Amino acid sequence: MIQAEDIVGDEWEEWYRMTPQERFRESEKLWETFFAPGGSLEPEPDTQSPFFDAEEWRANGGSWAARRAYYTGRLNSAAIWIC
């Protein structure tokens, strides 16, 4: 008989042995991790669009990457320029 670890390896074996409900609950934990440092489902703006308003974008917080760099203390010249 074929075993899960034979196909996907030991690292993924536990995932494939879970029920769909267990996988869903584990996936929900990933969203918590994503949102904790300030993750957002808002799309990055299309700066090439004729409807893009840089002032409005900055007033709403700018990019997620710039906010994350600010909160984690990892500012670099690119992040400062974006803010």
C-alpha cells in the first residue's frame, strides 16, 4: 500500500493525514499570523492608473511593506521613500 510519506515526504505527511476540518482550522491559524504584524487584504494600488491618487494613498497609510518596516524597526531607504 502507498503511504503518504512516500508521495509527499515526511514534512507534509501530517497535513495529508488531517481531515478537511482539521486542515481548515490549521489554515485559520496562518491568517492570524498574517494579520498580527499588520497584514491586510487591501490590494496594493496601481500607481500607473490614471485614477491613482498618491496623496490619498499616503493618507490611508501607504503600503503594507512600509508599515511593517516601520513597526519592526527595519526601515531602509526604500521604505522611507514609500512612506
